[in-house]
Amino acid sequence: MTPDLDDLLETARVVALPMTTRFRGVDVREALLFEGPEGWAEFSPFVEYADAEASTWLAAAIDYAWNPQPAPLRDRIPVNATVPAVDAGRVADILARFPGCRTAKVKVADPGQHLADDVARVRAVREALGPEGRIRIDANAAWNIDEAERALHALAEFDLEYAEQPCATVDELAELRTRIKYMGIPIAADESVRKAEDPLAVARAGAADLVVIKAQPLGGIRRALEIVAEAGLPAVVSSALDTAVGLSQGAALAASLPALDYDCGLGTGALFVEDIVDLSPADGAIPVGRVTPDAARLERLAASADRREWWLDRLRRCHALLAASAT
């Protein structure tokens, strides 16, 4: 059941969180938060997403705020450090924000950069983590098949844990996976799951070795768990650059997976100058449990009046879509 719009608007707060480093083209992350019977939830689809896609994020937020969630199987979630597409010389400072993390996800294929930049960045991460550290790369679907094969060949010396969404389409991922099988680098699907009309297509096509799942884009914890079960592949839970409220939902998802074989991408709170409550990694993990925003921080980090109204209008439109689909 979709709650009335007034129930969402009553507690809605819009925040703008400045970032320590530009990430995914974002310097300030905006999010709308609201409180339901079960606690606080987050609605924060990226601003370029159309309402049809954004409404799935709203469904996830409503479910988290209004309904009890699956029982957790663990109380702490190991997380990875996240290294934006920075110069190699900044890598050590970035990793220092993720104390105790044994795994790093490194952004590659950033617009305007070259493969040499990626190689230098990943090399710096390997030097910082040592031989026992785990390195995964994320290209956000930026390469074609030939570019991906060339890049992975150049990066293979750094002992990659996996390559996340190196190409855009399921067919490209399947072809690439065949080409690089001899390298022993697994392929992870992210956009091919969370942005696809059929999130299971990548698994049926044998195009990935594991799936990256996110609670908000997939419509909530229960739907994400269904996708993992049906895909039959190992899963990594990640965030969409969420505030601490969204990260707590991600942690609840990770805590309810039957198996958790990989460190999760839920340490991104460390990329904010300040969050509405601190949920940055400590000893390489974050705790499981709902969080309540700090009232003073909500005030301090409040978005401007025009941005607040933009988000409230978006909330109204997406709520109308959900209400219409329920009738």
C-alpha cells in the first residue's frame, strides 16, 4: 500500500551534502529524507533520472519507512574503500578515510582521462594496500569490448578481484567474459541489473560472474533479495552515493543475504565532508541498524529553498506514478 502524499511531505527534509572529492560527476549530493512508522528512509535518485525510474527508488524508500524488514543474519558489514578517478598522488589520502578496509574499488574510464591514468591510479592503490589487499575496478559501462579487453590486459598485473560493468550491454559483457576468460578476472554486473527492464537477463546470458545490487534502484530490500536468489550468482551490495539513511538500508540488505562473500560498497559516507549522521567505516566495517538523522545536521545541511522545492515536486510526481500503478 502506498501511503498518502501528505504522510511523506509531513516529515520531508531535503539535504545537500558536500563531497571531499568530485565523484560520479557530483560535488554535492542531494537527497530527500522522510520518516515513517518504521523509521527514516531516503529518496535520492540522481537528478538526471526520469520519473519512471525514480519512482522505483521512492517505492524502496516507502517500503523501508513503512514496513518491517527481513531479519538480519549479521550485525556488521565489511565494506570497501572507494577511490574516485583522482590522480595517483591522491590515492593514499583517499584510502586514509577508510580505516581498516582491506578492499578498494577504483573508478576507471573517467571521461577526459586515459588508460595510463587508470593504470597509475590502480598501481598506487596496490602499493598502498600491499599484496594481500583486494582491488576491484568500476568502469560504469564506459568501454566498448575492445577497449575493455585492452584495459583489463593492462590492469591484470595488479591482481583484480573483479571488473564491474566494463561494458554497457549484456551482449558486450558476454563477449568480453569469453575473451578474457584466460585472465581469470571475474565480471560484475551493476547497471545491467539496476537499470535494466529485465534485471535477470545478464545472469541468463552467462554475461557475469556476480551481481552488484543496490536497495534503492531495485525497489527495496525484498525485491533485491528476490533478484539475487533468481540470478543464482554471488552478490555485492553497494550504495548509490547514499546518505547514512540510505547506507543503513543497504546494510540491512547485506545483513539479510544468505551469503556475503564480498566486501560491500557501503563505506561511501567517508566521501562526504559531513553527513546527517556519521556512518563511515570503522575497522573496515559499518554496523547494521536503522539510523536517525541528527537534528542540528539536518538544519546545517539543508538544501536551498529552490532545490527543496525541486525535490518536493519530484516526490509528488513519483508518488502519483506509484499510486496510479497500484490501482
